[in-house]
Amino acid sequence: MKQLLLAIASGFLFVLGWPTYGFPLVLFFAFVPLLLMEYNVRHSETKRKGLKIFGFSYLTFFIWNLFTTSWLVYASAFGAAFAIFVNSALMAIVFLIYHKYAKRLSINRSLLFLVTLWISFEKLHLHWEFSWPWLNLGNGFSEFITWIQWYEYTGTFGGTLWVLLVNVFIFKSILNYHEEPSKTYIKSFTLKFAALVLVPIGISSVMYMNYSHEGETVNVIALQPNIDPYSEKYNMSNLKMVDIFTELSDTKISDATDFILAPETVFAQSVKLRQFEHTLLKNKLDQYVSKYPHVNLLTGMSFIDVIRDASKVRSETNQYNENTWYDDYNSAILINSSDSVQYYNKSKLVVGIENFPYQDILKPIVGDALIDLGGTVAMKTTQNYRGVFTSSNKKSKAAPIICYESVYGEFVTGYVRNDANFLAIITNDAWWNDTQGHKQHLSLARLRAIETRRDIARSANTGISAFINARGDITSQLAYNQKGALDGQITTNDKLTFYVLAGDYIARISIFIMLFVFLIGFYRKKRQVL
């Protein structure tokens, strides 16, 4: 019963520390009950210790996943169940691996192994085909941006490392106190704990108060058409959508407007890519832009490219019939009065709904059943290059970040290295209803602002459309489920942060250390440890 309560306690500590409602200080204690549970089981006389460790830790991570990401059920009950059950299992497996090696290693080495193993797991979760990094620990500070201004040097892995180190320190201190209890030790622990938590916060607060940058002022309008994707969006013609677009834009547009942002796949009826330049849709958009020669229209659009040459078929290509294939794109485009159309294709895809992970293995088992986590139903085709959109006056360069892509820190740095001087996020978060889903998604965008020191303009179909400055402050926003247009100013920035240049170096170093410690544990004979 004691071990069960410890596992449950850890689960709810993670929940209470998670954005957007939680207080992240709790995260510094969240692993401690779980670590105590593992320690107790490892040193007990019970049988099947590994199975019990997996079961208790699975309960912890299931509680965390369930309470923080259950909003996925509004898009798909199967998708939500898959994400929650599988992600919980993956986390429990990581903890089980720690347990196996804690039996071989000293306590210091085993805890070092846990820290680097968890960071390695988070790194994996950014890159494999079942990618779901929503609960990476460094994301937990997204509502407390005054604590983490140093993310411009570390990225979110700096936050993950911070959380893990403090938890390990508390756990080891409890063990040491149990061996030699004293008031002196309590005082020493309190001072060290305060330093571990307050020094990074203090450094960040100074950075926050002193940060500023100079650049070009850009006037942006972010549209929020508030169209229900389940009942309206995919039944509405693109030409009808142009009317809604112009209606919203006209409420805010002026001769000073530089950019108009419209959401992801706002033009949802698929257009043949090679014919777009000659469509009535393109003509109507050109006509609107021509009335404001300085305006740059950045919008989401669905494209298809029909292929009849089998040699051009790629792994992401869809088959229509025996001799016909097509690439399906979730794209962003930029239209202005002085340049040809600029294109970018979404490249970080939502698992299941926009890609089919590990098709060779899974398709024979599950057929065409996809894991619907919210998006547009298709196998999407991606691009490797992080395209950047250049304004008509050549001074502003926007990173066209589409929806889920904004969750990936190192991925977003690719736009900045390609000279983007502000971030433009276009998204459709309506799939998750008025839940924590769209709130967390907006909150995570604040981390990208800090990491890259780029202002953000965000256009979301049903909300929350917003402007975010380079410190991560939300300077203005439209309420969820409100139709309208939000106008504001952002400031471009051409300087590159250390994180933009170095990427997820903390994760790479952790992988190296984890493998080194793993080999030590693998080749060392099992011995009695704490």
C-alpha cells in the first residue's frame, strides 16, 4: 500500500506542476516519491521486482498523461487512448531500465544514469515517428517565463536537466538524512535546495528585466475566422473563405500594414499545386493584395500534386489508383504584389492523422486505421528545408511555422538559421474544443520566443491568436472561440542566440554520458549498493 501511495503521489505532483494551471515548483518534487518507491522495492524481499516497478511507475505516468493530455479525446477517443497508454508505457519502461541498472551501479552513478537516460528519452521523442514531446519536462515552465530566460542558451533541455537534478538532490538527501538524522543536515539541505532553485530563477529575472533588442517594426494582422472544422471548414469553398478573409482583414488593415496572417489550412479545399497560379482563388487574393502594395499575405492552404510517373513516388506519396499517385501538402504560402508566390510545406507531422508511422511494420497489422490526434486527414508530404518567407520590402523574414511544428525547439531554430527575423505561427486548434489543449499549445510558443529571441505573431482558427515578444510575454490576444482580427506590432531581430547555434547540445552530451554509464553497468559485476 505504501508503494502504491508513493506512485500516486508522484503522478499528481506532475499534474499539479503542469501548465497552464499548475505551479512548476511542484515539478522539483515530482520524481521523489517515485524514486523512494523504487528504492523500497529494490531493497525489499519481494519477488518480481521489475514487474512491480513497471506497474507502479506506469500508474504514476498514466495519471500525469491522463490529466494533462486527455483533451485529445475531443479529436478521437482512439487517438487519446493510444497517446495516453503508450506514452505512459514508454515512460515506465525508461524508469524500469533505471531500476535494472540501479541494482548494478553505485547510487551516484545510478542517479546520473537516470538523469541522462530521461533526457535521452526526451530527445528520442522529438525525432522518431511516434513523436509526442508534449510532456517533456522543460515544457513545464512555459507559463513562468521569468524563471527560464536562460533557455536562449539551453533550450527546454536546460529545464529538464534542472528538474531532474533537483529531484535527485532531494531524493539522495532523504536517504542521507535517514542514515544520519540531524538538524545541521536539515539546515544544509535547505540552503542547497534554495540555491539550486533560486539562483537560476534569479539569473533569469535579471535577464528578463534587462533584455531588449533593436530591429525593424512590423505591423501585423492575425486573423481568427473561428470556423468549426468538424461541421464547416471542409465543407466551405475556398472562394467563400476569401470573402471571410477580406471581411476580417478590412476591420484592421491600413496603408501601414505589413503582414496579414491567416490560419493553417484556412483554404481547406485542396488546390492542384501546378495550377494554383491560374486559379480564380489566386486571382482574388492578388486583387486584394494589389490594393495594399506593401502587404504580405501569409496563409495556410491545402495542395495536392498529381503524379503519373512511378519514379517520382516517395514514401509519403499517396496512391490514387494503379497508375496515379499524389502528394498531399499542408502548406503555408506568401503572396505580395512584387514577388512570385513563396511556398513552405509542413514538415513536423501529427502522428497518425498526417503520417502513418512505421508503415512497413504497422500497416499489415492495423490496415488503414490512423491515429487521429487532430489535423487534416491525409498522408502529408514534407520538405527537408526550413523555408523562410521574405517580405516585399526585403526587410522582414518570417518563419512560417505550421501548428505542431511550434512544439519542437531545435526544429524552429532551423528557420532562424535561415535568416528568419520573426516567427509566424499559423494553426488550427479547434479540434480539441475549449480545453487545455489550445491553451498549452499557445503556452509552448512562448518557449520558442525565448530560445530564439524572436517576436511571434500567431494566427489560430478558433484561437488563441496572439502576439508574443522575444521575452515570452503575451502582449495581446484574442479570446478562444471569438471571430475577429488582432493587429499589433512586432520587432525583428537578426542576432542568433547560443541555442540557435548549438541546438540540443545538452541532450547530445547526455546521450554520450548515458551510453558510457550503461557500458560500465553492463560489464561490471553485480554488487551490493545502497
